[in-house]
Amino acid sequence: MPDPRATLLPRPARMAGIALRTFHLGAMALLVGGAWYGAPEAALRGALTAVVLSGAGLVVSEASHSRHWIYQGRGLLVLAHLAAVGLARSCGPGALLAAVVIGAVGSHLPKPLRAWSLRHRAVVD
């Protein structure tokens, strides 16, 4: 009889994705908090680097799920997330806060909405 605990552990790739997303959230929290309270840019450089690198890893992970991801709900929200981050320098820390909200919504959307394709006007895997 198989060990019932073995089925409770996620696959290694899933565990790595969870770790990467958690690291990204932590780095984003440091960046947003620092920007919100007016920390000097030099003090935020490490957090910004961590956000960019972990975000790039998350984009690669998302893109590996489907060749259609860029025009699916998940890809469109990634683009909106990146746009909000890109506006931070000109619009202030509120844009970073918007990026956090967009990222949280995108991460928790039901699968049919994440996989809905703007191009196909249907759910596409």
C-alpha cells in the first residue's frame, strides 16, 4: 500500500514555483514598502534586482504552461503588472501598489479565466 503522505507533497517543479513566487512577493513587499516610505533609491536597489530577476523567472514559468499564454488572461495580467511597475518612476509608489494588486488577482483567478484567450475568444490550453 502506498504511503498516503507521499500524495500530499507537491511535485518538485510545483514546489520550485511556489518558492519563486514567495520570494517575488517578499522582494515586492520590500520594494513597495521602501518606496511608500520614501527610502532612497540606493537602498531599494537590492529589492528591485530581486523583483526583476524573480519576476523574469515567473514569466518563464508562466510561458512554459502554454504557447498561448501571452494573450490569455494570465499573460494579459502579466503585461498589466509590468506596465504598473513601469509607471512607478513617473507615478510614484501607488503604481507599485497597483502592481501588487494586479499580481494577486492574476495569481488567484480561476483556471478558466487564466486560460481564456483574447485571440481565440475561448479557453485555450
